[in-house]
Amino acid sequence: MMHRDEHNPPPTRRVAVLGSTGSIGTQTLDTIEHLNTLHKQGKHPTHYEVVALAARENTAILAQQSAAHPTAALGVCCPSADTSTLDSSKLIHSTDAPTTLVEQTQPDLIIASIVGIAGLPSTLRAAELGIDIALANKESLVAAGHLVTQAALSNNAVLLPVDSEHAGLHQCLLALTGSHYTPPTATPIPNIKRVTLTASGGPFRNATLHQIQHATPDQALNHPTWIMGKKVSIDSATLVNKGLELIEAHWLFGLSADQLDAVIHPQSTIHALVETNDSSILAHLGPTDMRCPIQHALTHPSRATAQAPSLDLAALGSLDFEPIDPERFPAINLANRVIKQADSAGVVFNAANEAAVEAFLSNQINFGAITQIIERTLDQYTHHPIDTLDSVLQAHEHAMSIASEHITHAAV
């Protein structure tokens, strides 16, 4: 496997896209096509070869992707998915297909974009094998941050964030450290006073508490800035997504809860800010286009001409910031609690949220019940250390069952 060398970029980088049919996966493949075009033109040093594609059940899109990347191995996770249009000689059809693909193809880089706890086993396995990880599956670090980061550190695997906020934070830290710093880190980064991640505020930024409590799925899915999958859209509406990102930042960059903050920034132009001990602030600005952080992960430590248009500051006009109201959006305080509590708190937070979001999208509970269920599950769960993948998955199932009880009591 080839790892990044700032002086000698690899001529070919073998990539596995796990979650290839989702929003991040499809945009990753678009970005790879763009970078390979630049490579042919002599404008980028690296060619990207897609060696594996994994999807849950969208075999129609997976078949199209396979036609574009005919040498890639294929994986489908859902047992009931119709795989008749896929080449069986290249296909692994099982619930652990992504992990098997990682083991069999041994890529240089995986794009970890499987949604939810389902993305953890393949992400952890890649870290154990010393494979670099472009991480779009924040739940892996929320649920098993200690396991994943320790495996990465022990096996020299790099975790490159794909979330726009963490990619922006990574670039700010690169500027501060004066090196090609890559997470995870075993020691705290010096001179960091505070890190602030920005949130658009979602569709309910200006809504009353009553309006938020009784919002419909259609209203919650109507994000004003980003086009995302259903779960991520709901997480953004509750600001649970920002809570997940704070927990992820804790594990990626070795930051304490006291060093982490979030603020509403409706333009979504500044993605992260880093305040140093001398009260200087570095900020990362960029267009609201996920292909930018995806490309950063693919090309780091190099840079390449982007597909996204340049940011027009004059047209933007202003940059606004608002505090997050903890009464309307309690997810941030819950995330801080998780960081301080550690142990199994992260997997419980994530599991309760997954259960509650699914219940909301099925019209079983009100929107406002999502964060209430997370808090009640955290309160009820008996927390204990997480030291193996099995212990994480067992804690996830136990927390899901507790959350399900609270969902039954909160049913509309």
C-alpha cells in the first residue's frame, strides 16, 4: 500500500469507495474522474484507480458505477437486494461485504461513507490494516473513537476528514503546525485555545420551540444549504450532526470538550475557526460544495484545480454568526456530556439518535422527541469501557433497545 509522501506523490492510488451509491460516494467518483482528467493533462501527479465499490441495496446505481470502473470489485450489504444486474464474478453479497472488500483488495485509501454504525467494521478494519481512511462516516469515531484512533496510530493509517468542517479544521491546523500534519494525533496540539465548528442552523434556525417540536419530516428534510441523505438531513435539523462532529473532532484532533465550540453561521462559508493562545483566529472559508473536502482528502498533501467555482466574497457581502440556543437545540450540550463522560457514552448517543431518527421518519414520534430520547437513553444506560468491536456493537444494540422503549412512550 502507498502512503502519502509530500516529496514524491504516488503515481497511482488505489481507492475503495464504501457507500458508493450515496451522496458522498457519487461525488467522490465524480471527483476521481476530475482528478484523473487533470492527471492525463499533466496537471496532477496522481492517477486514481477505483478497486472496490460497496453499496447497501441500490444495485441500479452500483451497476452504472461498475460499468464505469469495470475492474472494481463489488459489494452489496442488504441480503434482499436484487443483484441480477451485477457481475457475480466480481460480487460479494453479504452483510459484511465492505469489510471483506477492504481485506481482499487492500487499497491505499478507503472512502468511508457508509451511514451510521454500519460503517464502523470496515473503517476499523482498514485502520488495523494500515490503510488510509477518508472519513465521511462520523459515527465510527463517535461510537468507537478510542478503538479506531488507536488502531490507526498503531498501524500508521491516516484519518483524513471528509466533513467540510473537519476538512477545514485540518487545513487550519496545517497552517498552524507548519507541517503536513495528519490526524489522528497521539498528543495534544500546542497553543490551541478553542476550535469552533460552524452550523448553518438548518431549516429551523429561526423557528420557535413549538414549531421545532412539531415539525414534519418534509420540513426537517428541507435543508437550506446542503443536499444530503435523509438521516444526515434530519441530524442537521436537530443539530445532532454538529454534536456528532464535535465528538469526532475530539477524537481526530485530541481536543477536549472545553476546547470545542459550535456557532450558527447561516452562509456556511466559514467551516471552522481555530483560536490560538495569543487570541489570533484562523478560519477556513470555501464554497458550499462537498467535492472540495472530498478532493482535499484524495489529494493531500498536494492540491489540484477544483471543480467547484471560486468563492466570490463581494457577492457574498456579509458573514453572520449566532449563538446556538440550547433550549431549541440541546444536542450540543449532550455532545459535550458525551466527550466528558467517554466510555460507552458515544455509542449510546449515536444508537439512540439512529433509533429516534428512524422513528421520526416513520411518523412514530414528533421531531422534538429525537433529542429527548437521546438524553433519556444516556441517563438510563449503565456506561462501561469499550475495548473491542463486539463490545461496541453490543452496546449499540442495548442502547437501541432502551431508545425503542422511550420511542414507544413518546409515540404520537
